[in-house]
Amino acid sequence: MSNISHIVQPGETLGRIAKKFGVRVQDIMALNPTIEDEDLIFAGQEILIPTGAPNSEQPTQPTQPTPPSTAGSPLNGLDASERITSIATCIKDKGFAFAIRYYNIENSDLLPTKRLILSEAQALVRAGLQLGAIFQQNGRVISSFSREKGLRDGAMAHSRAVNDIGQPAGSTIYFGVDFDASPSEVGNEITDYFKAVSEALANANGGSPRYAIGVYGSGLVCSEMLAANLLTFTWLSQSTGHAGSKEFAEQKRYNLIQFLDRDVCGVNLDPDETNPDKPSGFFTIPV
């Protein structure tokens, strides 16, 4: 049976959610590896609820209507490399549920508004959209990946998330590998990079990472980083010709999948879709 996606509401606890759905807290935590402490969940967080899980406690009837199940129904959203504050409401009105935006070290002349800023994040949330975050300074060539750059990018991603946006703990930062990396590149430079990202995120938060790590890239990159236990979230890029991507998509191993760009609300954007059987790592912030 498919799992149920649930958005944590203000005042909800994991115990209360478990009772509402007639499952055990430990079953929810097992399905959501980013929840390391049952007391550390937040409003707007997306969690998966197992269906058919055994419950050692006496089930109780919900005291309020159960949110509609999204099992088998992926959420649609967009990612953008430019500021989309002015079209936030239009995006929501078009039926999109989330927007993914960038963290980086500095913007370029070509993309002067690539980095997400607080006012934009607030506008997107105010419009009713969930947020997703990806760190990418370049990411299109192998020279962007090394242990040194992983330490730099991990530290900067943590700083942008905490200090610029107030991204809540337990949500995800994806890191972009935006080219068709070879098996050798994946096994060497890219592996070294993600090991360093993990180290940097832990160091920035006193020894335990505040955020889960995700990767945006080809099926080969996604599958190898999962196999190495360097991350738990994958976002499969739109480039179906990249190594391993068709197989990864067919097996539905991704948390997110990207499709070919198109014009939405007068701006060229990339459509994305969630896997309803996996968490997305999205979040909201106070507005």
C-alpha cells in the first residue's frame, strides 16, 4: 500500500499525528529518516505516514477531519534560477504546490537574482507555496567538485539557510551536479565533495547536521550517492539521456523529478514533481 503524505499543522506533535492515523511514532520515524527526535517537527513540514503499520496502542478516532491522502498523487511544482516574487500568486493559481530556489556563494552577471532572499521566500509562502532549496554555485563542470569545495559549499549552504532564510531544521538542502558525470568522476571528485558537504554541515551545527542532504543530478549520481550513504534525498534532472537516468526514473527511486522547461506566468521555468511515496524535504517559514 502507498504511504500517505501529511503536512504538519501548527500545534501538532508526532504522537498526536500517530494517533490520528492509527500508527506508531516509531513507524513514522522509520519512514522519515530526517526526523531524529520525535519532539523536533515543525508546522509546514511534509512527513510520510505508513499505511497498514502495526499499532501497539489502542487506536483513537481523529478529533478533526483527516487531511486528504496524496498517496498516488504527486505534487507539482517549479524550480527557478531567477526571482519569482512577482508571479508567486500566479504560480499557485496555476495549480503548483511548491517552488524550489537557489542558495549560492554569489550571483553572476548572467543570473543576477539566482539566490533566494528572505522577502521572496516570504512572498512564496504567503502565496501558499512550499519551499525547496538547492545549493549550486556552478556545478556544471567537474572542477566544481572536490573536498575543498564541498567544505566551502556545505558551510555556505548552512549559513544561507539559517541566517538568510530561517530554513527550519530537519528539512533538506539539495546540492546540484548539473552535468553527465562519468562513473570515475562520480566515484572520485563527486564522492569526495559530498563527504565534505556532510562534514561541513555537521561542523556548522556543533557536530550534528541541521539539514538533510539531497542531490540534484543524473540517475548515476543519485544512485551512487545513495549507495554510499552520503545522502537520503534525490532529485532526478530533466536530462533523460544522462547516465542511469532512465532506469532511476522507471524504478521511481527519486524524491523529486524534473521535466523540460516551459513558460509559466510569462517566465521560463522547470516543472518538477514529487514522488508520493517519499518525503520531499520541503519547508515553510513564518510570514
